[in-house]
Amino acid sequence: MKVGVLALQGAFGLHERAFRRIGVAALQVRTASELAEVDRLVIPGGESTAMSKLLDANGLTAPLADRLAGGMPVLGTCAGLILLAAEVVDGYPGQHCFGAVDMAVRRNGYGRQSESFSAPVDVRGWESAFPGVFIRAPVVESAGADVEVLAELAGAPVLCRQGSAVVSSFHPELSEDDRVHRWFATQQ
């Protein structure tokens, strides 16, 4: 299995480090040929508008859409969740929404950078809470019937799965707790 981490912008290095801690090599993905080499992909947190523009500039938009449509497992955290959603209610014209998860999201829904926070996230089936770090995090405003909500915070979904796509509003890579990465690396 080859895990790729989209390395255009954002916290891709921290995702690589988390995979190394669990014994999984992660490859940086910046080109269509690198994307073609991986079995699953992480789209990290960062800035979703910048990522959209960089996907276009690097010729990755269509290849990524094709891989997602083909069922490639993907983990989108924060900005990655925004890119994987079906709708961004406050997106800019040209904002990419790959529609891998049937949800509508609001960018920076939990507030600005200065309003960032940490909170325990109770994930269904896990024995203890996950230390969620929310930085300019998106809020899931609605989720379709096929979206499995795995965790909520104050009534809003923060960790979800639909098919082979997993999305989180928080940044699991900013924790030393590797359960999200381990789970993603082993899911079918």
C-alpha cells in the first residue's frame, strides 16, 4: 500500500510524520504522475482557496477528480474536508468541490485564527476521546443520508465517512495521537 499526501500547501509534513510513527511510508504528491503511484491520499489542512489554485496550476484537478470518482480512499482534514465536500456555502468563484462527501460546509465556521481551540472529540467506537485541534476549521452545515457521522462537536459533525472518503474538521496531524492515521491506513 502506498499512501500519498498532497504536498502543495498546508500541513502535509505533519501527516507524513504521523504515518512514519505508525510504520507507514507516505509519499509527497505534487504531480499527476505521483498521484497515479499512490493507493490512497491525504488532503491536508491549509488554505482551501490556495489549494484549489495550486491543483489547477499543477495539473492535478482532473486526475484527482478521476481518482476520487474511481473510489480511491482519501482523508481530508480541515481544508481537505472543504475540497472533498459537495458544496461550500461561502466559497469563492472557482472553488473546487470534488463532491466525494455529500455535505455542505462553511469555511472558517468555528472562527478566525485567533479563535482556534482544542477539544476532546468522542469518536464512535473508540475507548477514549481524540484530542481535536480546530484552526479556522470548517463547520459541516448539512450532511446527506449516505454520510456516516463518526463524531460530533456541539451537535455538528466533525469526523465523517462516505464510501472511501473520510473527512475531519479538526487537524489529527497536530496531535501525537495517531489513531485517525492508523484507522485510515487500515480501512478498506
